[in-house]
Amino acid sequence: MKIIVLKFGGTSVGSVERIRKVAKIIRSYSIKYKVIVLSSAMSGTTNKLINMSKKISKNFADHEYDTLVSAGEQISCSLLAGQLLAHGIKSKSWMAWQIPILTEGKHKYSRIKYINKTKVLKFLKIGGIPIIAGFQGVDKDLNITTIGRGGSDSSAIMVAKFFKAERCVIYTDVEGVYTTDPNKLNSAKKIKNISYEEMLEMASLGSKVMQPQSIQDARLNRINIEVKSSFVKKKGTLITKRKNIINNKIITGISSTNNDAKVTLLGVKDRPGIAASIFKPLSHNSINVDMVVQNISSDGKETDLTFTIKSYDLNKTKKIINNNKKISFKKMIFDKNVSKVSIIGVGMVTTPGVTFRMFQALAKKNINIQVISTSEIKISVLIKRANVVKAIKSLHTEFDLDK
Ligand code: ASP
Ligand code: MG
């Protein structure tokens, strides 16, 4: 029989009533498949645990953090297994150390490297439904580790990989992936099929349905993912390889961010290596620079340089720039009221004129573009934050996503 992996997020198992519902969903799959379940902690639990650690100490030890925050999954998994057992279904909860799920890397941000299948396979063979704790693992010395916030998505993908599951279903509190944030635009439509590459862009550009790392894991391992709601019985979104998708739309989705800040250095002495001198200390301080533009200097002596960062990094960035003895500039200005709006679609690879259509649509709405960046399947523009909804709306119509 084929194996399917079902993953339930925090809100899906957020209460005892919800766990009852989820048990029914699991049951419905068990007729056709051998089911492996992964669960996140009940919603709110992980945050609560983290807050407690912060009250103990601002520098709560990383290995104790992992032991602490991984506890949330133990609760939800045992409740879920207990519910299935109460229905007369053979089930058992498994913490990562019992399997084991081996990780490598640092505490708090470990990565799953290997999953021992022996015990779980044995249990599947006798008709059992294993309920596996997401988010956690053990390192080679059997210390408990976790794999980063939202990591149970990644756990599910890796389990699907090692058990060669036919697919991985991510149950969450939204019906799937939308063309744009339905909270910003009510004509947003559920996407039927989306490629890993597009989904990666959407996820890292602010659409929060799945953790970006987990999509990368799925892409590398060619795992088909279905994202759907555990609250309503409706078809979700399939995330799969490009080849499986027939799509007549050029653009698949539009995303926006709301925590960008723009920094401009005016009158920077223009000489080779100047950009490196500006960005090196930022990168050493883990400040992620996103969009960059440098004006061509008219006199060959001075230039203006603009870049974007996350707004929570702004104060740190100002300090680093002001303390940087290797650069000289006339003035630094910044703007916290900017947002990045991006159109994403593999269709743009083969379709000319997409950039022009985007800029024209924005121009028609009198929206000024401040910075532009592009990749093979994405065009991003930085605009005034107050214009975001207007921009999304006009682009959504321009690229036929309303229908
Ligand atoms: N419970 C963990 C968290 O809240 C993992 C997850 O939800 O995926 O980050
Ligand atoms: Mg989650």
C-alpha cells in the first residue's frame, strides 16, 4: 500500500475539539493509504514556552531552549494518538528521539539529516498509524534539537522523503495558496497548482502559508505537497514540479512585504571596492541587504547608493554605517514607509514584455517606483507602503488573476 504523510499545524490541533476533527480526517485516509502523521504543537504553546525561557534569562541556553520548546509537540501528538486509540484505531505517538530523527547543525536551527525507518515501518506493517512530533530531532550525541520556528513543515517533507511517500498533505487554517493575500484583496483566488520555485518566492516574499525551508526541501526531493484546510472540506493547492503544471497565466501570484526600510547614502566617494566596504560589515552583523541600486555618477567622483533592509535592522544599520571608517559620504537618509511588491510566475521566462506591463499598470495608478529588482521568475518593486493595496489590485487585474 502507498504511504501518505499528513501534517497538521498548530491551529488544526489547537483544542481537544480540533483534535477530534483531525482524527476523523486521518481515519478517512487510512482506508486507502498507510498514513504517517506529523503534528505541530497546539497553537500558542510554543510561544508560551519561549516566553517562559525569556523570563528566566535573556540568554537562555540554546540546548535547554530546544528541550523546552520541543515539549509542545509531545502534548499534541499524545492527545492525537490517544484520540485515535479511543476510536479503536491502532496508533502511537513518537518523539524524534524514539525513531530517531537525526539532525545536524546548531541548536535552535538544526537540519534533519537522517530518519531511521525501522520501528515506524514495523508499526505501519501491523496497521498502526504513527503520530510523529514535528519540529524536533536529536543530534549524534542524542541531545534534543529543534529545526527553527515553523519547522514541522520541514519535518513532514523529510519524513515523506525518507519513507518515499506518494505525497505530503499540509493541513492548515487556510484553504491553500492564494494569488495574493486575501486579507488585502478580496478578489484573490486560490491557486490550483504552483511550482516549487514560485512557491519559494511567494513564501520568502511574505506569503506565510509554509516555511520557506520546507519548500526548498520538497523541491530538492521532488515531494508533491498539497496544502489544504483542516476546517473545511475543499481542494487545496498542489505544489509540484514545473513539468506537472499546465498554466496559461504568465503570473501566478503577487506578494508584498511590510517590514522593509530603505537607506540612501548620498555623495558616496566613487572608487572600486566601495560597495564591498559598505556591505561587508552589514553582512558580518547578519543584516540582510535585499534590493540595491547605485546611480551612475555624472562626474565619476561621487555616487548615490540605495538599498533595502528589514525595518527591525534599521537602527543597527545606521550605527554600522556611521561607524564605518572605510567609507565617506555626504548624507544618509532613510525611509521606513516602503514596501516591496513582487509579481511571480514561471510564465515570464518565455513571455516578453512583462516588466513593461507591470510598470505601466503602476504608472496608470500614479504609483512611483523607487527601486527595482528582478530574478528569472520574479519582478519586485519598492513603493510607498500606503500604495501597496492599490498596486496589488491593479497588478492582479493586469495579469488576469481576478478570474
Ligand atoms: N511548534 C513549532 C513552532 O511553533 C513548529 C511549528 O509549528 O511548525 O514554531
Ligand atoms: Mg506552522
